[in-house]
Amino acid sequence: MSGSTQGGITVFGISGSLRRGSYNTAALRAAVELAPPGMRIETFDRLREIPPYDEDVRQQGFPPAVADLRARIKAADALLIVTPEYNYSVPGVLKNAIDWASRPPEQPFDGKPIAIMGASPGAIGTARAQYHLRQSFIFLNGLVLNRPEVMIANANQRFDDQGRLTDEKTREFIQALLVALKDWTERLRH
């Protein structure tokens, strides 16, 4: 895997939200801060630049933000996707980005270790959206980590006004997910 450096792993993190005050983007920032030794998390901030998927456009070549997304997914050792839940499912902008990135040639999710988490002001913390993402990655042969599941419910009570994750239990859940992703990625290497 090409993102590896000095025995460590590189994780590419994507928040599925465009909102400036997004709890999911805040959760991704917390993950960057909580990454275990030997793990580096890079993030993607170009989601809003990805146009709606259009095969006619793709025939002319991948738009720059899509080409960047595909290259960074391919280069990373693993992925961390942090998703909101809209109408019991994955936000359109995130699904659109996955659809673009998965187009031939050489779709970059194949065999890639993936961890999923999400935050919501609601009581079930993006469970349905996460399960829908898992279904998409079955087809794409993404190797989604099964446990631990991190579904941050009542997110408005877990982050402060500056978007910092202040809930210690949630910080522990994210750390456990990242440690498991690191172990999963290292096991898949061998």
C-alpha cells in the first residue's frame, strides 16, 4: 500500500457534510487529534467542488476534485468516512463523491480498509446511513471494519460552540475505532 511511511499508516478522512458547523467534520477533526501513534490522518476538503455525477462529463475526463479524490483514496492505506444521516440514508454529496471515485478504470476502494462513523443530533447517531454505506462498499469490495461502531448520538451535547469534542466517552469510542482500523490495516498488509 503506497501511503505507508516508516511502518505507520496513512488514513484518508472524508466528512460527508458541507455545513460549516458540521458535527461530522468536527468528529473528523477530533479523529485527527486522537489518532494513535503510527497513524496519520489526512482530510479532504473539496467535497463541494465535485459536480453531480454525469457519464458524459466523465467521458471527457475526471473533474479536478474527483481526480484528486481518487488519487488520495488510492494512495492512502485506509479510509475513515464520517457521515451525517439524511432521510434515513447517506447524504447525496457523499454518495455522489463515492459514485464518481468508483468509476473505472481502477476504482480505488477495491481491497481498501475502511472505517465508518457519524454524528447526529438525533438519538441513533447515523446508524441507517452507516449501514447504507456498508452496502455500497460490499459492491466496491471495500473492506469495512465491523467493530467498534461509532454512532455519535445527541451530537449537540457532545461538542462545544467551537466544534471541539468535549465528551470523554465519545473520545474513547473514536480512539478505539482508530486503534481497530490501524490493527485491521496492518493485518491486511500481511
